[in-house]
Amino acid sequence: MSIVQEGYIQVTGGKVWYRKTGIGKDGIPLLVLHGGPGAAHDYLEPVEPLSDERPVIFYDQLGCGNSDRPDDKSLWTIERFVEEIILIRETFEIEKVHILGQSWGSMLAVDYMLTRKPEGVASLILSGPCLSTSRFVADQRAYLPAFTEDIQNTILKSEASGNFDSPEYQDAIMVYYKRHVCRSDPWPDCLNRTIEKMGHEVYEYMWGPSEFTMSGILKDYERAERLKEIIMPVLFTCGQYDEATPATTKYYQSMLPGSEIVFFENASHNHHIEKSEEYLAVVRDFLRRVEKMT
């Protein structure tokens, strides 16, 4: 049985909760960065079986999940969230680490590498990556015509009026989410817990009222052109119906020479849930190959 440790780490603005599994295993630790912003770690629990070979560290970023939720918008910056990664590595004295970033977590992973240029990062796994806000928003817009006119009209009217709280709008975006965010039916408990623990204030301030309505401070986030600065093994993963579309994820991969990419059929943004066995096999193989080279 894997040894599990849970606790809190002090960061700027409060305390963040963590869960460390696989304590005592020999592999290089894997640090898992959840999406959102503001989506608690729970939906990434399908990654935990990797702890049979290495420590796996999950945490809830400040403002969501089991972590503190301060009422201070000055804390909701990508720079401060990057600082959390630094403090977690320092707390656990992690000299070498793999980093897995899902969705918004891919933004954090990339900015950590570009702005802090840390030592000891063995590899990156970027799942359902969002490394260009303009591309992400354009991709969601391109998906909309595939939905019924009622769904499209509801979304367009809500955007025009700024009323995102109506039951009609919530129903419309749920139809969208069940096609492109998670296609499992019903949604698994781990994803439902993430929704229940969501830090909505963080999400709305940094992103906006929904995945395809961008009004937050991340609106100018563009890192695709800088990916070539990251010199290390990188694995991109993407679902066939992913919000981070196959074409866009392939574009990111093309900007990072030597990186790898794997697509999962009949899966979406949460392909690690929908295709968990395949996903774990792909990530496990990647980590093993990286460690053979180090």
C-alpha cells in the first residue's frame, strides 16, 4: 500500500493543501498542476496509480479546493501561482522533478520554465494544453456551429446581455461541456468533487464566465512562440474532442523541437479520465524513457 501524506504549505496569501503519495518510491517525483484556474485537484486522481513507481504530489492552488480562499484579487496572478510551485519544491526538497500540467496547469508549467528557468526539471507532460488564449477561444468558437441553434442562440444572447446566471445559459454550457470537457456519462465522482470545490472567483477573474467566454486577466496569454526555449523532454496529450483541439496541440508540439504528442480517440479535455488506462500507460512509458536517459 502506498504511503500517503497530507498537509498544508504556507504561500503568499494563505495556505495550500497537498497530498503526497508513493512516499519512499525510487522514481523521480511527479508534481501535478491542476486546471481552472480554480479547479481543485480531485479530477486528476486517476493519475495517482503512477505512485507505484514514484512520489506523486497533488495540491489545491490557493483559492480553491481544500486550500485557503482569501478575498484578495491581487493574489490571482500567474506569477504568484508559479511561486507556489517553487515553495512546494522547497518544502519537499525536490532536486529533480517531472511536472504534469493539465489545461491551466500547462500554463503554469510553461511559465515556471520560461520565467524561473529552474534546475532539476526532468520533463514536462502537458495535457489538454492552453498555451495561447487567442487560439483556445477561437477553437471553442469553431466548435459552436456543431450545436443546435437553440444552444448557439442562448450562448450568444447571454454574452450580449452579460447575463451568465440564467438556467438556460447554464444548461447550454453543460451540453457543451459534456461534449468537449468530459464525455463520461455520468461524470465520475472525482470530477463532481472538483466542481463542488471550484474556486469560482478565481476562475471568473482570471478567465471568465465560461470556457468560451474570455474576459479575465489571462486574455493576453500567448506562449506558443516561446516554447522553443524549453530544452527538455516534453509530452503533449490531447483528446479527439478536446477543448485544446488536436490541431492546436499539434501546433504547440511543432513549436517545440523533439517533443512528443499522443492523441486519444473518442476523448475530450479530460482524456485522463475517459481513457485512464491508455493515458497512464502513455505517461508511464514516457517517464521511464526519460529516466533511462538521465
